Amino acid sequence: MQELTRRPRRLRTTPVIRDLVAEARLDADMLVQPHFVVPGEGVSEPIASMPGIRHESVDRLVETVTADLDLGIRSVLLFGVPEEDEKSADGRAAYGADAVVPRAVAALKDRLGDRIAVMTDVCLCAYTDHGHCGLVRDGRIDNDATLPHLARMALAHARAGADVVAPSDMMDGRIGAIREALDGEGFVETAIMAYSVKYASAYYGPFRDAAHSAPGFGDRRSYQMDARNRREALVEAELDLEEGADILMVKPALAYLDVVRDLAEAFPVPLAVYNVSGEFSMVKAAAARGWMDERQVVLENLHAFRRAGADILITYHAREALRAGWLG
Ligand code: PBG
Ligand code: ZN
């Protein structure tokens, strides 16, 4: 038998050596914890489809984010969930002065200042009575008519003190419209994290339940990307950068790691992945039945995002991972 000189197993012998040569690393600084903010006071309600994630009013959110900061979570992404009777055809409640997200941003910044980065989702779907991310005209989504509304929403968040606004609507031209509106009001330092490559995905199921944002008719395929497309992701990302995006995002994450790798290699800007609700809930459901080890699966997924080239990991697992000391 031929003598073996090359033995990859040599570097797998002990935990210390494996840690020494590990290529992909995780750090609490790269995690972003999403939150669902609701009106009212003293509200903290579990979301059935997302174990461990809750609907919280601003006061409770501030407590949670403060406790999370002690764990090491320094970035949050906020979603507003308004009352049903606040919804309208054009989603105007999204940018009212007393809208729940601007109030949450202001309260968090008031309490924690620049110890945390506050990011806000910018999209109309939780605020429109039809549940679509844009305005509807003759049964279709009117792209250009939607842009000023998104710009107003982003501006309301910036005024409240958001560090980063994150448009998730997938209208063409939204980054340019938002950048122009922000700059026009002097918010030149408010960054934009673009959900550049957002696929029409069944993995958003639990989120739509949590955000009460399922479309009332049809689906989102006329604006979100088709899961069969890879090259198109580069077009979306390039347009967003040209229009002024600071951070790019791929969403969902697990089924789209080829696209994450493509963007990481093509563009020299920070790249985020959104480990979405369905990806989270699948893991939680299987772990609850004892079918998979939650810690190991979560770490395997998070490392996969890093291996693919992601810099920023938006994940509902963030709190659990840090509280349980999974990152070491
Ligand atoms: C709203 C929005 C969605 C998500 C983030 N922003 C849902 C959708 O587009 O239907 C999904 C987040 C998740 O599933 O965790 N535009
Ligand atoms: Zn939306």
C-alpha cells in the first residue's frame, strides 16, 4: 500500500487544533436581533409560530433590548405591527408622527444612545389594508407611486434617530428615492441597508403571521425576486449601490448561499444575510421534538453564512445563542 503523506485529518485531532485552523468565525458584533413592536403599554405576547420571539410594546422592548445589550447584542432591527384599524389603502400610518417604530427608535436611543445601532424595516405591507408592500392600482402594484411613501417612512425613522433604515419592499428605485429624501432633510449620516436580493419565499410564512402582513390578494411575485434566478441578484445589488445603498442584503439566507457568495465577491461593501422566520421556526420545531440538536444546527447555519461571505447576520437565534454561550 502506498504511504500516505497528505492527511487532512491531522488538523482535526483535537478541539484546540480544530479551533486554531477554523476558517469561518462568529462574533456577537455581527449579529442583529429582529423585534416586533406593537402599540400599547406593558405588552409582551409570545408569537405562536416563532418560539421565544414576542410582540412587545415600546416600554417592554426597551427592557428587552437593554438586557440583550448585556448579552452582547448591539444591533437591532425593528418591525412595527400596527392595530388593524390603523391600516389603510396607502399605509399612511407607517409614517405618522406617533407611529410605533419612530416611538420605539426614540425610546431606545434615549435609553441606550450609541451603545446600540437601531435599524428599522421600511415597508408598507404591515400598514396597508391589502397587505401589499406597495400601493395598489387596478389590481397591480404601482411602483413609482409607492416611492414617496417609502421615503416618508424612512424619513420618520431617521428623524426619530434610526442609525440604519432598511427598505424591504423591492420597488425599483426605492433606494434612490429614500437617499434623496434623507439627504434633503440633512440626514446624510443615516445609512441604508438595502434588502437588495429579496426572493419571493415561502420561508416568510411565520413572519407574516407575526407582522400581520400577509397579502390580502395574490402574492408578492411581481416585486420580489424569482427563486430560480441567480444572475439577476447582481443586477439588483448593482442598482441599489448606484442609488446609494451602504449595506446589501440577501434574503432568505439558507437556500440562497450561492447568491451570498456571488455578492460577496462582486461588491466591496458590507453584506448582510437575513436568516428569516421560516428558517428559524423549522429549527425550533425540529429541536422541540428532539429531532435535531438546536445549538449545533444553529451554529452550523451561522457558520455557513460566514463561509458564504456574509458580514452581518440578522437572526432570531441571536439572543438564545448568546444567552446559552454558544459563540464561546
Ligand atoms: C416585509 C418583510 C417581510 C420580511 C421582512 N420584511 C415579509 C415579506 O416580504 O412578506 C420577512 C422576515 C422573516 O420572514 O423573518 N416586507
Ligand atoms: Zn413588505
